[in-house]
Amino acid sequence: MDQTTTAIYENGILRPAVTLDLPEHSEVEITIHSNGESLRSKVRRALKLGPPPVKTPSPISDERRAELAKIFTTETPIGDYIREDRDAR
């Protein structure tokens, strides 16, 4: 089974960033592709930049809201559709 993940090399040990789905003492083959920037550097850079700006959605008019309500309103409760889809599987 092939798995791809990032890892950190620190103090002579290569540590995967996530838990691997492998039995203990498994022998694996590793190919190293260095991205040139350490995870620590990426985190520091991201913290300096701060979070990306959040775009506030433009408000919709009452007319458009009523139009959308007509389009998406049904007589059947949405839960019935969900149950029907789940039972079909």
C-alpha cells in the first residue's frame, strides 16, 4: 500500500507528520523530496502574515431572497429526501 505524507527531520530522526497505517517494525522504502523550506519556517511565515482577509458576502435584496425561497421550497421535508437516499444505498 502506497502512502504519501510529509515528515520532519530532526536530531537524526525522520518523523512523519501524521500517523502511518503500518504494522510495527514494517520495512518501507523512502524517497526524499525536499521542498527547501522547513515546516517551522512555514509556520513562522504564516503567523507573520496573519490569516487571509475574510470577504463579507454582499447582502441580497428581499426580492431575490423571496425568489430563492420559491426555488428551494418543497412540500416534502428535507429529512425525507435524506432517508430515501440513505435507504437506497
